[in-house]
Amino acid sequence: MGIRQILLDVDKARERPEIVDIATAIESVDCVEGLSIVVNEIDMETVGMEITVEGEDLKYDEIVAAIEKTGAVVHSLDQLLAGKKMITPVHRSR
Amino acid sequence: MKKLLKDQLFALLLGLIDGILTVLALATGHVLKHGETPITLSLSLKVAFATAVSGACIYFFSEYSRQRHRLIHAEKQLNLATHGRLATTHIGRQILRETLWGVLISSIFNFAGGMLPLSTAMIFPQAQWVAIVIALLMLVLLGIGIASLVYGNALAWSVSLVLAGAFVAFIGYKLNVV
């Protein structure tokens, strides 16, 4: 079963690393076809981001290692899509 | 090159000011008390080299430890459980690289800041006090430069730097180091 899409909650310090460096590091991992980084929180010292990575057979551990090598920190894996078909997640409403 | 100098402005100013002030401290006594013994090229090189080397060591240890401390602070902000983790990432190598560039730039400007006033004393062996005047003039120009960079008061910056220079020169005169 190949992982096709992951959504990660990532934090970094405000000054370093640059977001472009994080993107470059993820892009250098094999099988990554595209990614998006959305800043969703800017604190006094830290920046919170949602990183979406897409590919055919993503190597989760290698992606996390690449991100952490830049100096950013992966807090959680918030969404994962895998299999032959891309399924649009249905969010439950209460 | 322009970007490097812009990024390393702190190192540049530190080197230049340190070079000029150290020369004022070391050479003022010699120039004013032993004016008949001219400052030679060898003496100028020794003084400028010594200030550049000591400045380089001071810059490396203070700047690198400051940057490492900032990494520890960032680790706390990011809730990392283990200390020293960020230093093993690209950031760790980046701050070491930046510090080493800073050391190089600081040393070059330190050497230049020391060598320039002493060179004028070699050109005018009969009026070696020119070295002190040139050093103080360099501080005035530096003050104007810093003021334009930080949109500050040029007169205040120049006067402050010249006062610092005059104070250091007075100490150097009293101690008569060289």
C-alpha cells in the first residue's frame, strides 16, 4: 500500500530554518511529487505550519527526517491518504 | 559580496572599531612619548596582526556561544525534550559557517582599522601624531556611517566614538604599552 498524501503539523523557530529550506529538503526525498506549506500560526518565537506532501509511494520516515534535519520539528501526522485511489476525507460534523 | 557584508555588519563594525581603538591604546604612548623613534612597518604589522588575531578569537567564542544559546532557547520554544538537538541539524552547521565568515570579516577590518593609522605614521615620520588624528578621523567617519545606517544622529554617533577613542588613547598614553 503506497502512501499518496500526508498532512503534517510542523513547528519551527521564527528565524531559522527558512520555509524555502524546509520545502527544498522535503522535495529532495524520493517519490515526493509535490508539497504545500501553509503557515497557520505565528507566535513570538515560533511559526506553526501545515505541510501537505503528495507522491505515489511516500516514505514517511524519510520525509520526517528531512524536515527535522533542517531544524524544524514534526509535531503530528494529521492526515494520511493511501491506496490506489485518492479518497477525499469526510469530516464528521456534530 | 554586498549581501555577505550586510549580513556580517556586526562583525565588520566590531572589527573596525576594535582595530582603531586597540591601535589608539597601544600606539598613543609611543607616538607622544617616543616621537623620535619612528613607527616601523614591522611594528605596524605586529600591532595590527596581534589585534586582528585577538579580535578573531574574541569574536568566534562570543558569537558562536551566543548563537548556540539562541538554539537552546529555540529548542525550549519548540518543546524539544533533548538539548543540543538543533545544533546537529543544518542550523548548527549554518551558525558555525556564519560565525566563521564573521571571524574572517572581523579580522580583515580589524587589521585594516589598525594598519591604516599606523601607515600614516610611517609616511610622516616627523609628525607621528598624525596616526592618532587619522584614527580619530576614522572614528568620526565611522560614526557618520553608522548613523546613516540606523537613521541616527551623526553628530551624536561621531562624538561618542571620538570620546571613546580619546579615552582609550589617554589610557594608552598613561600606560605607555608599546
